[in-house]
Amino acid sequence: MTPRVTSVEGLLNPLEPDATSFAKRWGAAALLHPPSEPEIDLAMLKSGTVGVPSDGQWIGRLLVMLREFRQMTVDFLPATLEGSLRLGRSLDADLVLPDPSVSKLHATMRWRRGQFWLSDDRSKNKTYVNGYEIDRDVLLSAGDTLGLGKVELLFVTSDILFLQLTTLPGAKNARARR
């Protein structure tokens, strides 16, 4: 099982002093379970984050998600050289996604040569990266949107997540308590 946090406060209290310590505690990367696109778009309008250049848009969306949706689920991915991480609806999966559109064992993530790769496990509703169906191992990059059935996840490296968390209200206080 991967470490799971169901609120942003769970990451802020206490927030590690640096990105390296954060990665050691939580993992090399994270999968965020974002709210629906209309909810994010509305929050972006309210916060004035509209108009971010397309290549950096996911960072703006991440910041809005962290600020506006404090009860968002975050699953952390350990950087291990052995084995893989199975994603699916079944309790046998390493990361359980309890949605009927997700196959019992839908996809697999692997850690190879310091990077995360994703492959579809012949799922019924397919696996997508940034809207494109995958049929082979795909190298993941920070900001990639993963689609498993109707479930969307945002892939973020822990260093980027840490940097965004440090900008949130309350983060400095949490860091100062250490």
C-alpha cells in the first residue's frame, strides 16, 4: 500500500524543512485526485489564475487545487527499484481506486532508472496519459494527467509538490514548529 493523505493539512503539519526530507518521508512522486474540471476552472476564475501559459498551466491548477480543495486525496509513490505498483479497483491493488469504471487491476506503475513508467494492464476502459490512450510503457513527467476509466489523477514529483505546499497559508508556521 502507498501512503495516502486525505487533506492538505496532513501534509502541512508538520511540513518538512526541505524537499529532500519531504521525499524521504512521503515518496518520490504523488498522484493527486483532483476535483472535477468545472470545479477547478471555477476556483481558477475566483483566484485569478486564468491566463497561465499552457506549458505552465498545470502548476497553476495544482496551486489552486491545494489552496481551494483542502480535502483532496493524495497518494504517494515510493521510489523503489524492486517490483511495481498496481492500480485498480480490487483490494489486491497497491493503490485502490474504488470506481466502477476502473478495472480490478487496471494499470501498473514501475520505477526504472530514476523515473516512473505507466502501462495499461488490458483494462476494459483503457488507460490514458494526457488524453492519449496508451498501449505500451509510457514515461511519466510532472504534470501528466492519468486517466483510468473515468478516474483522473495528476502525477506530480514530490519536489514540485513540496515547493507548492510552502506557498500555502499555514505552511511557514508548520515549518517553524520543527
